[in-house]
Amino acid sequence: MSPLTLPRGRRGKTMALALLAAAVGAAWLGVASPLLSLHAAGQERLAQQQMLATRMARLVATLPELRRQAASTQRRIGPEPLLSGLTDAVAAAALQTRLQGMAGDAGASLASVEALPAEAIGGLRRIGLRVALRAPLPVLIRLLRDVHGASPRMLVDDVQIRTGLIIRGEALPLDISFTVLAFRAGLAETAAR
């Protein structure tokens, strides 16, 4: 076997240049090109983060004005519009406690309270109670007036009034039932499920 000899002269130079070009090409494909791509991706990520930081800084700058608007809106709205409570059951219990207090202030006591199934309405949860009581008409009017002006906001629906014998000049008790509805934010309940 004869030893391998490398070409000399013009053919050797051409072959050496071809090997050099292949080595540079391999280095480019294996090292430089991925590094340049990584650098370009990093620059793009940095540009996106800078745009996000600029946008967040603009949003933070609007926060005092948004708080002022929220306070102004709250003053115009009046009382707190939503029930507190992280779950429907807690909100219904708070609504029941508030309603029992209003009934007591009006001079009545609730004969029965039934929690109705909560319903999702948009981003809110509607909490309902079906209540029954026995009271004279002036007490009912006072209770309904108190419910109308309550905080959080409450709505009355499906009022049913039944009377017994009517005796002239006497304020006889009426059998009354109605539904009280209020709303709470629905995000916590959705997240809990």
C-alpha cells in the first residue's frame, strides 16, 4: 500500500481552498448562524419587553385619574351595589342577616326564608331569597322602602299578599311573601369550581 499523498501545485491549492471553504461553511452553519439567530430572537424579545414596559408605564400613569373617576362614580351610584362574600352561600347568609335586620327595624319578623339557587348573569352571581312574613300593611310598606334604599342594592320580585277577614278600622296582619334579589361579583365562585 502506498502512503496517501496530497496533491501539489495548482490542484493542491484548489483542494486546500475547497477544504477551507467547507470548514468555514460548516462553522457558519454549526456555530455562527445559530448564535446570530439566538441574538436576533433575544433582540426581538427585548424589544417586546421594552414595548410592554412602556405600555405599563403609561397605564400606571393613568391610575390616579382612574381612581378619581371610580371615587366620583361611587359617589354618584351611592351605596355599595354588590354583596360581599366569596361564595354564593356566604353572600346569601349576609343577605338574609341584612334582611332580617331590616324586617326587625320595620316591626316585623320573617316567618320563613328560603335561599334560591344562585344564577350567573354576565360577570355577576344573582343571589335570591324567598321570604314570608305576617305583618300589617304599614309595616310592609316600611320594609319594602328600606329594601329599596338598602346597601348593597336589593331588588324585590314576585310579591304575593293574602288577606283574611277585613275589619273596618283595624290594621290586620297580612300574609306576605316575596323574593329579594341581590348580586355579588362572580369571579371567586367561578375560580373555586
